[in-house]
Amino acid sequence: MATISTQLRTLLKEPSKDEVLRVFFSLSPQPMPEEVQLGERVDISAVVSIQGLEDSSYAGRVYIIGSYLAFASLDRKSVRFTLPLSTVRRVERLNSRTGAFALSLLLWHGLKIILQLTSLRPTADAFCVRLRDALKLQLQLGNMRSMKTFVKTCYSESLVGGTVDGEREDGSLLSADTQSFLGGLGLKFKFPGDPKKLREASKTKLWAQYLREHGRNLTLLRYPQSTRLVQVGLPNRLRGEIWETLSGSLYLRLQNPGVYAKILEDNHGRTSTSTEEIEKDLQRSLPEYSAYQTEEGIATLRRVLTAYSWRNPELGYCQAMNILAAAILIYMSEEQAFWLLEVLCVRLLPGYYSPSMHGTLLDQRVFEALVHRCLPMIHDHFTKVDVQLSVASLPWFLSLFINSMPMIFAFRIVDCFFCMGPKVLFQVGLAILKINGEALLNIQDDGGFIHLMREYFASLDRSANPDSTDSRARAITKFQELLLVAFREFSVITDEMIHNERRRFRGEIIHGIESFSKRAAIRHLKSFRRFGKDQIGLVYDVLFKAICIAPPPVSLNPPVTASNANGEHERPETRIDINTFRVFLSDIATWARNDAIVSNGFQERIDRTIAEHELIDRLFFYWDTSCRGALSLQDLVNGLDGIMFSDLMSSIEWFFTLHDKDKDGYLTRDEVLTLSESLLHIFRYERGDAYLGAVSRFMTNAFEYGDTLAQESGAPPPPPPPVDGEAAPEPPANRPYLNLATFRMVVLADELLEEFFEQDLRESFRLQPVEIEDVSHVGQGGAAGLLNGFLSAVTTEENRRLFNRFTDEVGKTIGKHTVMHRPSIGRVDRAMALEEPKARESLLPRLLVPLGSGSDAGGDGRRSPSPSPSFRQDKEKNALLGAPVGVQSPASPLTASASGVINPLKFAVLERTPFAIDAAGDDGETDDEDAQLDTAAVRDDDETVLDEVDAFLEANDSGLSEVDKAIAKDLQTASPMK
């Protein structure tokens, strides 16, 4: 059975506002345990500026989110930063001549930022109190003491401090002994590309200046200039650190010291299906890079991928993760790459590398819609000649273009991806199609499409205008043209647009994936038993609905590590625990749920709750034949087959065996009582007293036969009669008492029980999902119709529950609130079901009736026990909570758009074209082409590096008026309040 992924169930839910905000500030969607005690986030309007830096004032909102201080400008793109509170050394209130409420924050690296709080004074005071409490907690947790050790792992400390030595021009180290900070394989095996052509020295110089003025690593403030520098391209030596800072993986590494090493240690020597797949792909991970031609590079990649497969066992390992990890490890250490992989798989690219690949399929559908909107001619031509866009675009998105174009250019796109988010993938993809538009209109099949793209990517270093008379135009390469088109012409592609398009196509993708998963699960079943294929599909639908409502714990579905007798790993399958089983059974068995018909004078509705009884738990363990404490789809099919296709005798035997705990063919007295309780649970809502009388007669007859047979079998004689005033002693409760033949005879002696086991028990299991009916129109007038029309407009379950509670209270006040329960059997057409219980007659011949039996009207001896008070209907619960509405798994076939996306992965992702331009250049390399670039095309100075991207950068507005700017300037020289 294909595993039903919890990531796919997460996809069904919209993220909360807090989760969206945390993701925006590069934080994990869920807070860390120590952040929970800080309470909910707080925010306030503020103007931020850097002391001593002109034109650094921007208006926006500042937030305290857990253990972080965050800020975003009004346009949410000009200025943004996320600061761990442990980096704040001192907070002072400034004495402003204008009376502004301002704070000065001294950060770890000596940078001072000024926060001018522009809200009302009580709001500002409350914010300051919260900030003070959060800082105190950081001090108590000892997070500030760990800062000194942590920042030493960052290269920017050495770069800004001027202690960098022993480096080549491309940033790699001359000797590994000089390394005191984290770094990737490029330090030893050199970085891709020629450092002279990439202008590494100029980029490093500009970044060093920016880091001095705007903070570094944990205290980095993202001003507009940082985006410009990222678009130009990051220097090799800083690339890994900037990646983890922009993505937020730096904060995960800060909060989880030693976790990576512990995962490797705890799982040393263990194997799983993921580790086997990793071994197959290791040799196919960027083989053209020199590090992965050695055992050292392969071992590094193996450790990172293996550790993450144990960190996230549900995801494990997916194809293309090896390409991504191999590229990251060129610039980052193992621990850095491990946490960046976590951010990519969970937050930046959710669902891309899951077993269902739902995130990839969803974004491919979004990309097709954007092509249809922005490039309609190309879209119409592809539709006409039946060319699948995803044949080429799927590898682009999965590998972030690393597997499609030369690495030196792909890493430039990855730089922008971490800086500006996933929208970059869509912008670059659209730009590629637009630039090659004329050629694309001439292709006729998928092969031509892939060939054209490969040729284009191989020419990215060539001039975009080779025939131009302008030397500056000739100097623009095809890759620079690609970035210009992507960020200028497709700047309309925003994060909000991507989010809306994903929400639009989410249901379609889930429909296709679950249809595929459903077919795979059914196909992998060992046996259908007596069910048809359509019936098995209904069982799967109910199972998926139950998992959506009550997901089983992840521990029930760990990565497959054990091998069978043939040395092969078992096929992974979804198993459910007892809580999920209760939800599943409530949709299958009528007696496993409580359907309360509530009428309050305003509306009539059905409230459904899951029944709680020992019979349900007993059934769970009865079907768990492998004794795992969990059930698979095959277990459920086997269990349902045992009762839904049974005849009278089989049903009686099934019910008997269900209550025979030790499976010795006998029921003890306690087990007879438990069986009677189970019958009473099933009959608890039946009309009349006939079923209650049937169970009473069953108990009396059962104990009568049991006592008689016990005497005939030579069992110890019954205890002597009790002395006056003493209770009658009971026989042992744990000795064999009633066998199957006797149980069958007692059941067949009662016509109502006979019909129950012949028909009703089997029919109480119904495969089609039972929906909660809307009976609001029954017996109601115009007022009820008006209220129910209003109620139908209330979409949230919580609001509907509140409304129902309110109408119930009003109904109780006016005396019109009634609750009736729908019966489980509901055979009201049977006259005997409504008759009063008749006086019981003994089933034994008169001579065999034990002396003193309760069936003898004149006897005064020991009587058979009667149903205990625990059997009475005081056990019934009239809970009025609304049942959660699950999402049913669709049963229609997988759509062509979804199924057609997966197949190209096998040949498009794993095969990477080697590009000569990626070869690492030597320090002393010079040729005529370089000389021409230096003199005519590209002036190798700082200003030219920034001028490259000025054409497609938008102006950034600080959101401040001239008066506001004057106040912010005055705060630059304000002194702290005493």
C-alpha cells in the first residue's frame, strides 16, 4: 500500500497568519519549545534606522516573534531583518528633542539600530515590557553566552576583521590548517568557474563593506543594497554563509547545536530503503565536479543525505535531493548543508521531495497557468503539437536549475532564490521561454523541446547581441539577458500571485495524487478476499478520511529498516492506531457512532460523535493478527470480510470468538458478561424494550446452561447455601463456562437474536461513507428556513458549533429542546421488536433445571445473576459536539496533467550535461579573451559590478515624509535617557 503522507494532509490546510509571518521572516513555521513560554507575537509601527548611516531610515512594523526581533518595511521588500534576541547586548531609551519614543539597540557586532515607536504611548510601553521579558529569558537560558562560540564558525567574522589569509583568488584555501570557520568542499577542491571572469575580488570587497555597515551573519540587516549585491552574484567564499542567513537555516543551526552529529551517531550502521536509494545515486551527483570523483566528497554527501533521511523519516530520500545536496556542499559544511536541506524541504519547497511530490506537481500546474497567461502563443502551440511543458520545466524546479545549466550560472539563480523566494523559479522559467519563443514555435515534439533547451543553456556565456556595433551591447551575455528579462519583464509575478495560484489548483493536484495513491494501494493488496475492486475502493476512501481527521502518530509508520527472509525490504504501508480506527469504524458500523437528532424549535440537525465502548477496542485487537498494535489496509479488508459476508452460523461464531480472550473455545463467566454488554451497546438506541428483554433472556439462559453443563462435566460442586444474612458466593469467574455449541443454542432460542446474527449484524457494516444528513427542513416553517439559510452561510466549523450551542440554549429556555438518537439496527417494521418482553421459559428439560434455579417460580435457592446496573442506558452519552468533516479521497483516475509530470524525471533529472565553463580556473590564467573583457567589455571595478543590475532594479521608497526623515535624523545624535 502506498503511504498516505502527512505532508499531503498538511497541504489540505491553509497556514495560519502566524505561520505565514514566521515563514516571511525565514523562521520555521512552528515555534521551538522554548519560544512557547514567551506567548503570542506582538508588533508595533516603527521607523528603523542605523546609527551613523545616512538614508537608512525606513517605516514599517517591528515584531517580537518568540525569541526573535523582526522588522519589515511598509512595502515588505525594501528593508527586512530577523535578529535573535540573544544578539542584543543593550537597550536604551533615547532622549529626543522632538519627543519621539525611541529605543537604541546595541547588537553583538557593535552595530546600533534605532527603533522609533510611532504607536500610542500605552502600546509602546507594552511593547517595551514584552521586549524586556524576552531578553531576560534569553539571559536565563544562557543563549547569550553561546554567541561567541557560534559566530566564530562564520567566515564573515574573519572577513570583516581582516584576519583572512592563506586563500587563493577564488576563495579556496592554500592549506586546510588555516581554516577556523565552516566551509564547503570548494575550500579544498576549488570552486567552479574562473575567479577572474567571475570578478571574485570586487564582489568580496563590496560585501565586506556592506557587512561592516549593516551587520553580518546573525545580525545582518537586509537593505536594498543587499538585494543588488545578491543579483550581481555572491562571492564563492561568502556564498554558503549568505545562503544560510537569507534562508533562515542559520537560526536552526543556532538553536540545535550538536543535533547533526548526534543523528549520525545514533543511526550509525542502520539501513533503510532511503539509504539504499542514496547509495544508488551517490555516483550520479555532479560527477564532473572534482570533489565527487573522490571518496572524501562521496562520503560527505552520503552523511548529509543519510542524516536527513533519519531526521525526516516520512520524507526519507527523493531523487534530485542528491543533486541539491551535492551543490550545496561545495559552499557549505556538512552541518550547514543539513540544516539548509531542512529549510528547502519543509519551508521553501514544501512537498517537492515528498513521496507524492505534491509540491512539484502543484508548482508545475501553476507554471503552466502562468505560461498560458503571459505567453499564450507558446502555450497554444504546445497544446496543438502535444508537447508537455513539464518535460523540461520539472528538472528546472526540482534541482533549482543546477542540473540544467552550467553551475556558475545556476548558483546565481540560487542566490536570487534564497534572497527573493520561490517566485524566482517562475520568473526565470518564463524568461527562458520568452527568449526562445521563436524557436519554440517550431518544435514538434518533446525531444525537440529538450534539445533546444540544452543548446540554449550551453550558450549562456556567449554574447546576447554578437552582431551589435555597440561594444557594451556585445558585452551582455545571454545569462545577463536572462536575468534582465526575468526581473524586469516578469516582475509582475509576485509571492501573492504564486500563493493564489497554488490555492486555485491545490484541489486538482490532490485529486490526482490521491487517485494514483488509491490505485497503487489497491494494486499492492495481497488479497481482496470476497470484496470487489469498487468495494475495496470504498474501504480506502473511509480509511483516508479517518487519517485526515485523526492522523496516526509518525512512530507507527517509521522508515523501513528490517529485511524479510529474502533480504528484501518490506513495502512501506500506512498503519493506523486505535484512535484513527475509532474514526474509521464510525463511518463503517452504525453502532460505532452516536447520531443525535437535535430539535430546538429553530432548527433540526444531526450531531454525530464517535462512540466509546470496549467492543470497538476489542475489535481493533481482534483484527490486529500480526500483534503490531496497528492496522494496515490489508488488515481492515481481512477483518471486514470476516463479518460482512457471513451467514447465521458464521456470524454467531465470529461474535463468540471476538469475546473469547484466550481463544480456548470457551467463554468464562466474565466473558459472557462482557459479551452481553456488547449486545446492549449495539441495541442501546433501539425503540421499545424487546432488544433489552432479548439480552436479559440470553443471559439467564446462558448461565442456566453453563451451570448445568458444569455439573455434568464433573466440575467442583457449587458452594454450600449461604448462611442467613450472608451473600451467595459466586463460582470462579475465570474457568471455562460456555462453549460455542452451547452459545449457538442459546442464541437460536431467541427469535430476535437469531435475526440479529442472521442479518442485522452483517448489515450494520456499510461500506459507503455515511454523510451526516441535513434534516433542517423537516417539520419546520418559514422561521426555521430563514435560520438555516443563515447557518449555511457560516462556513467555519467553530462558528457553526457556537451557533448550534446558542440555539440549543434558547430552545431549552422556551421548552422546545429535544434530543433523540438514531437506532443502530432500526428495524421498526418488525412487530416483535416493539412488543413487550415475554415471561421467560426455561430451555432445559424440567428434570435438568438445577434445584434452586431462578427459573423455578417457587424456588428460593440461588438465582442466576441478572444484568448489572452497568448494563443500563446510563452509559449512553448524548454528546452534541459536531463531528469533524474529513476530506474524502477522490476515486476518479489520475489526471493527465498530474501523471504526465512524473515520468520525465527518470531521464531528465538524473542526466546532467557537463559544461566546460564550470571548470575551476587557475590563479595565473590569462588569455586574449580575458584581456578583451577587461579593456572593452567589462571594466573590472566596483562601480561596474553594481551597474550591471541597475537597469532592472526598482526604486525603493522608505515610506517617510520629509518631517519623518528629519525626526529620524535627529535621533541619530540623541543621547540615552538617564
